Amino acid sequence: MEFLVVVHCGAGLYSNESREKLVKLTKRLCKSIVAEPNFDSPTVICRRGIVHLENSPSTNAGLGSNLTEEGRVECDACLMQGRDLLFAAVGAMSGVKNPIDVPFVMLEKCAIDGNFHDLTYIWIFLFF
């Protein structure tokens, strides 16, 4: 199966040292995807890659996120499945180690129900 991996490590101005860290991180991420012995669905592979980025202190995502004025981490995350045109997202989420896991679970729920077009889920998460 042929596929394309596009990695976006965040916007902003980076020092040469930070840029080098991000290039190394991106190369490790791509190698881990290509080396995956059991190619799962593109959504699973995408989630794994995003978790890799969220767990890095070098990116402005998850662990390495900029803080709000209140000193909290708030993250956005979304996933889209091109095959089914399903989309799930969260915004300004706090208190979750890997924000990408929330839209991933939302898409899984739609897949389990098997009704992709007739059901609309509204999910509300409150984290304090």
C-alpha cells in the first residue's frame, strides 16, 4: 500500500537548535511509521504519529504546548477519515495527556455504531 506522510510540527520562529530537534523528531516519526510491521488503518497510524508529536517537549503540542495566561495547557486536536468523510475535533482541551485520543475515540464510536451519515454526536467535555 502506498501512502503519504505529512508532518506539521507547529508554526513559529525556531532557533537553529530547535529546528534541528524538530527535524530529528520528524525523521524518527516517519521511520517508525514506515517500520510498522502491521499497517493498521490510516487513522490509527495518524493517531500514533500525533501522539509522538504530543509527547515531545520540542513541539507546541501536548507536552510542549505554550501555556495560557492562566498557566494551563490548552490543546486542539482533530482527525478526519477521507474514506468515510468522518471528522471529530476538540478545542481548548486541558487535562488530557494526548488530546488526539479524544477525537480518535469519537471516530471509533461512529465506526462501532456503523451509521456514519445518519447519526450526529455532540460531545461535551469539561476538564477543570
